[in-house]
Amino acid sequence: MMIEDLQKISDAERAEAQKYEHHVHVCMETACIASRSDQVKQALTEAAERAGKPCRVKGVGCMGLCSAGPLVKVEPDGTMYKGVTPEDADEIVQKLGDSPVSRLECDTNVPFFQRQVKIVLENSGEIDPERIEDYVARDGYLALYTALTTMTPSEVIAQVAKSGLRGRGGAGFSTGLKWTTVAKSPGERKFVICNADEGDPGAFMDRSVLEGDPHAILEGMTIAGYAVGASQGYIYVRAEYPLAVERLKIAIRQAKRLGVLGENICGTTFSFNVDIRLGAGAFVCGEETALIASIEGRMGQPRPRPPYPAEHGLWGYPTLINNVESYANIVPIMRKGADWFSAIGTEKSKGTKVFALTGCIENTGLIEVPMGISLREIVFDIGGGIPDGKKFKAVQTGGPSGGCIPEEHLDMPVDFESLLQIGSFMGSGGMIVMDETSNMVDVAKYFMEFCMTESCGKCVPCRVGTAQMYDLLDKLTKNEATMADLQLLERLCDVVKYTSLCGLGQGAPNPVLSTLRYFRHEYLARIQEANHEAAFLTD
Amino acid sequence: MSKVRLATVWLDGCSGCHMSFLDMDERLIELADRIELVYSPLVDPKEFPDSVDVTLVEGAVSSNEDLEKIRHIRKHTKILVSLGDCAVTANVPSMRNSFRVGEVLDRAYIENASTQQQIPNVSVPTLLRQVLPVHSVVPVDVFVPGCPPSADTIHYAITELLEGRTPDLSDRSRFGA
Amino acid sequence: MKQPSSRIKTLKIDGQDVGAHEDETVLEVARENGIFIPTLCELEGLSPHGGCRLCLVEVKGINKLLPACVTYVEEGMEVTTNSTRLQEYRRTILELIFSEGNHICSVCVANGHCDLQSLAQKLGMYHVSVPYRHPRRSVDASHERFALDRNRCILCTRCVRVCDEIEGAHTWDVSGRGIEAHIVTDLNQPWGESETCTSCGKCVNVCPTGALFEKGKAVAEMAKKRGFLPYLTLMREKRTR
């Protein structure tokens, strides 16, 4: 594979596209398929054939507004249709080049579409994720080629470091620093792992990237492999994402055939392979040491760090672990430069962040916004506010380790430090909006139940502490709790937070702590209303 | 100097702690100079007095009667002492807590009864959902674990309290001892 | 030429100056110097587990608490092993352990020989302020000589490790997760039907509580014999050198 070959594929692909006057993009991701987008695509293909129009129907990745799916986009005019059914196919095809079908039209001239900045999702909704040619036509694998043929590994790392990219898995550790550590750690072999064990309630960013643009991950990982000196990569993806797994498999096969993955990539001496490992449904395997244990075939339990995987990772070798979204940022950074990337976002949080916007919000779906945007803009402009005239109450970020942010902090910029400051957490990007009907004690109980059932059971504070805290929250919601129970809950929050082995336990008290911080009155109301005698009674 | 008003009560326990109390033997006579035993299974009065300085509680809280009793006692006691593992941890009586009350009663009075299979429900207290240690129902000031705590331990705890100190039991007693 | 790096580190534990080899843990060095750090899952001769969290210590300049059993010494380290905060955390962790199972010391075979019980005494934990959970747990008495009472298990995994690392049988494992986690033999077969168990009894002797015991022992009779462990470890280390 030489640059000419890439160029040839790219030219052929563009020439093929030129043949068609109209391009119809149908979302073929999990959410839209669940509302029959696969049938819509079939119907559109057939309708186009019947009508004999110069029209190409293409399955693409997520276009964002999942709640309005199945989504269909018509290029070049950019018309977006929502809630399309197979029965609408003929009408859509007939109106191609004419005025759009107004009853299906989805206004894209609104903040939801206009305020987003797409880096990670640049190809999502544009390319067919099952065709490498489509990816190559959008300059795919050019960054890898350039890195391998014109840059040293340390130059690659320097560029990533200079971009200011921070890990998108949650904690926001500097990606460049992590790469440097792995590159400098001595080891006969090294590994690169992509953490695709996305498990936060309400989060589906990584799934969408994998389903919509799998080659971006492969390319990012391969560049990482070159930078740190690894020749084997693993994508640890949860088995609950069958479509993502399928598309990754296709992508790996195609990339190998093209010579951009496997032995002697792009004709260089660099070889890099990627294999898929399926998670078995344990949330804790998103924790890097538990993930490594799981790949090694052992029980998915974390171990104390240090040593960090960068030094002592998979089978004891230096291992780079980044999250899906982190890898998805690599290609754009390599292609457009560190300065371009670091110009986006805030001083300490560069680039964009993808969020899965869910809950009591008008526009449910996937959004990518520049760091530093305010929560208010996300919720009320992009998200379209709260439906049914209800009042906003809180937005939960950071998954089960995150916190609930009230109205008063909505003007906070979204970046790693600000969210920590108000008792929440960036996390991987789940964003759940709650309206006035949500009771925050119930919310805290929900997340605690999640942590309790997902605790691996290795360390005492997390194993027993989460169960005890859940019991106390349960008592609160049943109106049986006393002030002493609340005090105990707070004491346990403190102990579990500071003594648990891994991030799951350390973060588990956060939903309680943040709701206590902003909605303490709701806890107190439960205690005032309580019938304390009920707790003693016979079952 | 007026005598310290001491009470002892017996909730759900085997009375072993009271036996251990009696095992103080001749030291009881010494204590009698400084203590007045105002209420106890070992003495006559049937009503818990209005003001008691120290109450030693043996046994866990198992029934609605225990619950009422201990709340009343707490109200009228300055220093409440959980004496022995049943009061401190709920101990053996709590072994029924892994089961539902109905299951336990069935097991005892129906499945394992050879004659008169019936669950007693007249003039017996109602069992609580769970057998509880005393401190989970009312605040407790001093904990003396042990099953039972030895006479020496009890003597030490009482004399320390008489001296106005909180007894340090680290070398003297433990759960199950 | 580069300066050779020193393999001997000097550090402070509770204000006391101590010297240590670079591959020693804070726990090992503390013990050498007579400084007590409570532990439960740790047992000399077995790989570290880091699960009980009782050995957490404070290290100056690090805002996280570190488990002494897996934290290696560093030059100039200043370790605090017994601050008020650590004491409170340890006490709560110990209470959580007691609250998790059904620990009735007075009727336990290991009464008086139990690491959990004696640690409670040593740390001055006279009562458990968190609610007891009273789980319904099973007992496996299918083995000819030994029995397992899961009510008394604290999931320290000493049995799992001794069986895997010392005996080489790997009969024991942990099944389930979180509060539902429990130890099993083979693939959750009755212990008596285990094909891998060699009936060596090492698990019984390393068990800190009365969860694993010899049949025929009455209350307070199950004393544990652990002398074999450092001996076996030492012999093996010598052999591999």
C-alpha cells in the first residue's frame, strides 16, 4: 500500500459518487434500526430503482437526533427527514431534486445541528461504515501513512501531547503523557488496548463511533501502536454491542486486505494487528486493570495501581489503554495538526466532547460540542429544553460516578475541572436530564443500586459499603429512615469514596453526595414524613 | 455520699450475663456499699424507677415488649450499658434474622412440634422483623462485649463507671469471650 | 558514565527513620520496625490481594490513601500509619465486614483463634454501628474432613490463593460479584465431590475466621496452624535461586 494506492481508491470512490445526482443517507445504527431504518433503506433502494432516478442510497452512522429516528438525509441539498417509514420511500424518491416532503422534514437550521462541532463524529452520518473505500475517500488512513512514512514515533507523541488531548474515558488524563510513559517503559513487547466497554447508564457515545466510523478507531490505534512501539492491539468491546462488533470485524478485515493493518503496514517495517475481545457484561471491566485481567482470561477484577498498565499491563507488558473517543481524536489531530485542535475548547480542556443526551429532554441523541460550552446551552439550546412545559431540575453527568447538577450551576462551562468543582465528573459522556417530577433520593438510589450490583466484590468498602448505602437509600425511599440513618449514609459515603480500591467504589458515593449537596431538603422531607416504627414491624 | 442507683435488665438473652454478674461473688458486697440495686431480675421491684444512674442491659431487642422496655429505660437512665454480646451484637438471638419471622415460628411450633402444633399468639409479645442490638434502637453509652463478659470484666466496668471514667476494655473482653 | 542508582531507601514511618530494600513494601518495613498496621487479606507467603483496605496508610504528598501491602518504599517517603482519619476508616471497614456476614463469635469454632475477632479487639471496635445484613448463606459440609460455613467468610481469598499458589490445585475460586460474591470449589460443585481438591487442608489453616474448619471441632476448638506457609515459601524461593 502506497500513497498512490490510497489516492487511487479515493479518486475511484469520488468518481463513483459523481455519477449520482442524489445521495440518500439512511442511519443504520442500533437506535434507528430499532425503529426499522433497515427496512427504510431497503424501501428507498427499491423506490430509487423503480423511479429510475440517479440516486444512491447509503447506510451511514449516527446523525445525532436519535429520538426522531429513523433519520434520512438527502445530499447535496442537505434535507433531513425524521421518523421515516418504509411507506414514505416512494414519496421521498419522487421529490428528489424537487421541494422536500414537508411533513417529514426535520429542521436542521436549529441549535441542535448548528451548535455542534464535529471532530470525533466527522464521518458519522457521512460514510458507509462497512466500506473502507468510503473512509479512504474522506482522507482515511492518510494520517497513518504520513505518520509512518514521514514521522518518528516521538514526533507522533509530541504532536498528540501538543494538541492537549485528554483521555475521554472519564478522568481526563493527558493522552500525550500516557503515550510517552508507555513508549518509555521497557518491555520486549507492548500492547495497545481500546477500551470500548462503555457501560454508564444512558451512555452510547462509543457505540455510535464504533458503529458509524470503525476505521477511525483502527487508524487511531495503529498510529498509537507505532508511537509507543506496540505490534498488537485489542479492542475490548462489550458483547451487548453486536452491531459495533460486526462492523469492527468487517473494518479489520478490510483494513488488512488494504494493507493498512497487519504486516508491513504501508510498505514499512511496522506491523500491527488488532483483535477483538468481548466483555461479558461486567461494568467494572471498564476499569483498566480489570479490563486487562478479563483479556488475560481471569476474573474481571481491578488490582491496586501503581504499577499502572503503562508500565505493567497486559501479561505484564507495558500497555496503552485509551477509550474509543480518545482514539477517534487521533486521526483529526494528526491530519489537521495540534494547533488546530488546541484552538478548540478551553485552556485546560481541548477539543470537543461527545455526549449522549437523554432523559427528560426534547432532543434525545448524540451531540458533539466544543469543551467550555455551558450546560445551559446543551440542555436548552441544543437539547431543546424540557418537554411538556415541565421545569428543569438537574442534569446528571459522569454516569454512576458522577453527580446531579442543579439549575444554579447550568452556566458552568463543560470541562474536566469545572465539573469536578461542582461535585460531578466529566465521565465518558452520558448526560441525563431530569425534570421537576424526578425525586433526587430515587435518583441516588437508582445509581447506588447500579454500583452495588456492578461492584466486583474484591474490596470491602465497595462490596459492603455500596450494599449498606443502598439499604439506607431504600429505607429513605420507603419513608422509614431516621436522621441517624442519614448521618450513617454520609459517613459511609466518605469511607467508600476514600478507601475503595478502584474508581467504581471511589465514585459510587458521588450521586448521593451531589444530591445531598444540592437537594438535601428532599432527603429531609423523606425523614420528616417517615414512619420510623414501620421498620421494626413483623414482615 | 449517696449511693449510685444501678439497674440491670434482661431482654432477649440467656441470663448468662446476670450469672456472670453474680459471679462477682464477694466483690458484690463491696459494691453494695456504693451501689443501690434499684431494679433487676435479681431484686423485687417490678416497676423501672424514674431515675437510675447506671443500667446494665443484657439481651437483644427481639419483641415489641423489649422495644417498649428499652425505650422506657433509656428515658430514665443516665448511663446505659450494653452488657454482653446479645445486647452489643444481637448475638445468638439474631441467628433468626436470616429468615422471616413466619418461617421461624413455623419451624419451631409446627414443623418441629410433635403435639399441639400451633403458633402461640395469646399474651406473648409480638416478634420484631429483626432481632436488634440495643444501640440500634436507643443510644448506648458503654459497650461491654463478651458471651458472657467475665465477672472481672463486669467488675472492672462498674468500678470504672463509679470512678466517673469510661472503661477501656481493649485487653479485657471481646466478642464471644 | 551514569551514576548507579541506590537500592536501599530511607524513609519515615510515623516519624521513625527506617531503612529498606527497594523491593520491600511499606507493610514489610513497618513490621520489621515493630510498627503495627492492621491487615486481614494479607498473609505472608501468599501474593498480595489489596482487598480488605485495612492497611491503608497516608503518604505525604499523595492525596490518595495507599494500601501498605502493595505499596513499595521510596526514598524520602513519609508514611503515617495511624492518624485519626485512618483509625476511623479502619473501624468502619471492620464494621462493614462484621455487618456483611453472620459472625456469631460465641458459637463459632474459631472463637479465640479468629483474626477478625482479635482485630476488632485490637482496634477497640466494641460494637458495630452499621446495620447487620444477616444474609442467608449456605454451608458446604460435603467434604469428608472439612467444612465451609459461608456465613463466616469475609472473602479475603486467602484460601483461593493458597490453593492456587502453594498447593497448585486451584480448587477454590470466587463466584458472583459484589455483595453476592462467594467462594466455591471447582465449578461450584460440592466440596466433597471436587476432583481437584487434594484434601491438604491448607485453605482451612490460612482462613482467618471460622469459615473453613475441620469437622469434629466444637466451639473455640479450631486453632489454625500456619507455620507451614513461610516454610514452604522459603524452600521454594531457595530452590528457584
